Amino acid sequence: MDAKTINLNIDSNSTTNKILAMQPLWVSRSKDYPFYTLGRCAYLDGKTKAYYKDSAWQNEILIGEFESLYEELLNKLSIIFQEPVELAHDLAIPGFHIFLSHPKFLKISGKWHQDYPHITLGLDDVDSYAFTVAIKLPISGGGVDYIDEFHQPQRYEYTENKLMVHNGLTIHRIASLKQYKPEEYRITMQGHIVRRNGLLEAFF
């Protein structure tokens, strides 16, 4: 996968503990296995009233709880893009994927896809990108599967506290779990970039 990476200076344990403490705000994303998000996201919620209504108050809570994380994220995104990157406050700001350890994840992968959340929200397709920050990974690791230029499936391994940015156009999916161990978590911060009014903005 053609991606740019950079380390973030964050405390993954502290961030994980905050996310777990905010479980009442998690949104369940599956009836069959324990997958949640903290924050609304365009690719799952679509351009809906719930997306905008909930984001209006959830953004304030997320910024209040993870202010230093967002500051570090925007700083490192600005380094990668060599220009300022801001949060899109009228949209859902970058949030979190939360997977609780479960044997089903040994056989379940995400759906193959490309990233077009900006199109879902009716935004222009200008300088669109996707990014992931691995906050907490199982001992066996975590990552993303993708299809390379030779049309072969490959796996990209995440590293905790590392920001990974890509254009979202390479066909990819959430990789399955390599080894099941109870009481583990796969937590990532997820977001997208798009240019609006000349500015790069990050959203979920």
C-alpha cells in the first residue's frame, strides 16, 4: 500500500483507558460481533440527521477528552501535507474504531472497499485521503489487507502510535485477527482528509 507514516507522541495506554471509560457513548456497528465506534462516521451513518445531530455534541466531548491527541494528530498531518490541517467542526471529527477480542475475528475480515466518505457527504473530490492511528493492538498485531498493483492480496501491519496516511483508492479491508486472546482490544483512530474552501480538513 502506498502510504506515508509518522510516529505520534501520544500515551496509548492513557488514550485506551479514556476510550474504555466512554463506553456509554460507543455506537454498536454489528449485531453479530463486538465492533463499535466512538463518534459518528460518514461511511457507516451516511448523510443522515443522526450523523450531523450527534456530531454536534459528540465533537465537543471528544475534543475535551482527547485535546492533546488531536493537537498531535493535526501537527503530524500538517508535516505530512506540508500545510496546515484543521478539524472539520461542522462534520464528525476523527473518531475511533473499537473491536473487542472475539474468536469470530479469526475468520472475519472487513469488506473490500475504497474510501469515498466525502462523496457520501456531498463534498467535492479535492485532495481526499484516509488515515489511521493504531492506539491499541492485540499481541498478535492488527492491520489492513489490500490489493497490490499485481492484483494480489497483501497485508499492511499497523504499529501502535504510528499515523498512516493513504489516498483511500487502493482496494482494502480490515484484516482478520491472527490469534485470539481474551480481553484484548483493537482500537484505532480513523479519519479522512478533504480540501474545502482551500483548506485541508479532517473528518470521520
